[in-house]
Amino acid sequence: MATKDMKQIMADYYYEMDSAAKSSDKKVAWCSSVGPAEILRSLGFYVYFPENHSALLGATRMATDLIPYANAIGYSPEICSYLTADVGAYLKGITPLSQAYEGIKSIPKPDVLVFNTNQCRDVQDWLGWFAKEFRAPLIGVYTHRGIKDVTETHVPSIAQQMKEMIEPLEKISGNTFDINELKRTLSLSRECSDLWKKVLDTAAAVPAPLTFFDGTIHMGPAVVLRGTQQAVDYYKVLLAELEERVKNHEGAVNGERFRLYWEGMPIWGRLRVHSELFASHKACVVASTYCNSWIFTDFDAADPFKSMARAYTELFIVRADESKEKYLKEMIDFFKIDGMIFHDAKTCPANTNSRYGMPQRLERETGVPSLVVNGDLNDLRCLSDEQFKTNVEAFIEQLEDKR
């Protein structure tokens, strides 16, 4: 039921975006996935997220063939393969949206592009390239990085940057900023966030009713439709279904024996293959830091700018290793984790946490073993399928021996 609803919701979203881009009286804003979408929605923009498009490029396995076209114009194969795949697709004039949704021929032309560097510098370069290509204005929020604790030292500067976006965005949108509309939008985002957290938290049940791989699909509305009633309604339906599965002891993996945690980016072009591999060994990847990236518990409609600044700076990816490790220990306990999978994504150092000793430190402190797998979010040339399979199977044997 929920999966069918989601497919329709995402189709409606992309058709609406395509229609808005073709209209003279509607405005489209591109936004980085954990950027200030609430501000854009409150000003009447139709909000498009290029990262979601790049994930589609990865999941449809189009990305690997498109990346070289971005490399040819000067973008290194070492940088974000979301960026290079998306630029490559544009240069070739193709999009997976055309295959999925009849009548959509291209990505929507932006009237403005907005980013937040809380994820990485690549979103700035990525949206900056398209800003030049479309001759559209570019507006950014520059976030502190490597933060141990988010304090009042950090929050005001980010809040002020968000406030300063309002005037230029008013001119582009043709609408006057309404603080009450922002509060309404932010309230819906918070409700969506709370429901999404409850959805993911159902995996703490034994057996878990959903996997990390399921989460990468069901997170779609939380990414592209937060701040809307559609997203809230969807997660109410999904949560009810999952709670029923928990009540009936229905697991996503038949005969679940091992509970794993995935740290890092998904390998989009291998979601099904990897899901089936783990399931064949009765191992359920119950949770991830990636899917939790769209949980914003600090959103507060009573204080919109400060709470957005805090929420968008509390993200796992922004934090120092000490804070990340504290969080992961909490996740290990909450989800009853037997083993950790760290994905070392070749082109995504910002979302790779296995390069400075974190897996080893966590194993020493928690006793939970870990496996580092090499790959990439979109560039499948960085992945050895045989090596991945062999390493996972050896890791499951290690967990068997430990048990």
C-alpha cells in the first residue's frame, strides 16, 4: 500500500516540477538536499533537488557511463560522482526521468539555485556550474564543519545567512516573504521529520520490519517533499504498516540472525543485489546514518531561523569524529547491532568515516566488529562485485564464530 502511494507521490512531484518549469508564472528553485528548502517553499518556489536526480542516475546504472563527459570538461574522476554524473547527463541531454515518467524530456530549468555547504564543498561547485549554464542566480549558506558540539557560537551566523537570503529570493519569486507561511512550512517539515524517525526506529524491533535498503527508497518524500502535507500523509501510512508488521513479528529478512548497521553512502547501482546478498545470509542491515540525514528534531516553528540553523548544522556529516562516534555508539545500542559495515566511497570523502581509525576505535570500545567495503555512490568502476561479496561472506562467518 505505502510503496504504491510513494510511487504516485514521486510521479506527481516530478510532473508538477516539469509543469512549473514550462510555466511563465511559476518559479523553480534548485536546492541541495539538506539546504533551506522550507524558506524556498514558503516563498512559493517549486523545489527541485539535483541530488535526488543523481541518485536516480546511480540506481538506474546510467551514472558510470556519463561521468567521463564531466571529466572531459575538467572535473576530476576523484570528486563527487553525484556531481559528475549529473553534469555528464546534462551534457548528453538525457535523464532517467524520461524513462520513468512519460512526457518529461529534461530536468527543470532553475530560476535560482540554493546550496548549503553543510554536506560538502561539492554542492557549491555543482550548483555553481549549473548556475552559469542556465544564467541563473546562485545563493549559498556556508556552514561550519568538523564541529564537536553545536553551540550558540555557530547558530547565529547560519541563521543570519538564511535571513539574508530572503530579500533576493523575494525579488526572484515575485512574492513577499511571510513569516507565518515559513512557520507553517517548517511545522510540516518537523512533522515529516518526526514521522520519518519513527519509521526508521521501527527497525529496532526484532525481527526488523524494514532494512536500510528499503529506507533508501522510502526516504524519497522526506527529501523532496518535506514541508508539504503529502510527505506527512505518506509517512503516517507507512508507519502504520510497519507498526502492524512489528506487532505480527514480520521481519524484512526471513529468519533474521544478524543485525548490521550501514555507515556511509548507499551504492545506488547495487541496492537490490546487496539487499539480496545480506538477506541470503539471514543478515538484516537494520539502520544507517545516511537515511537519518533527514531527521531534523531541532526544527521549531516558534523560532524558525535559529532552529533551522541549528538543525541543518546538527547533521552527522558536519560533526567531528568524537561526536560521530558518540552517536554511532547510541545507534549500536538502540538497534542491537551485531556488526558495522563502513562504506569507503571513493568520490565521497565527506560521507566516508573509515579513513581515520573510527571503525577500529568503535570496535575496541563496543566490542562490535566492523567491515570496510570499498565502492562508490554512483561510479561502479570503483566497486569490485566479487570482492564485495567475498568480504561480506567472510564477515558473516566472523559473526557466526563470535556468536
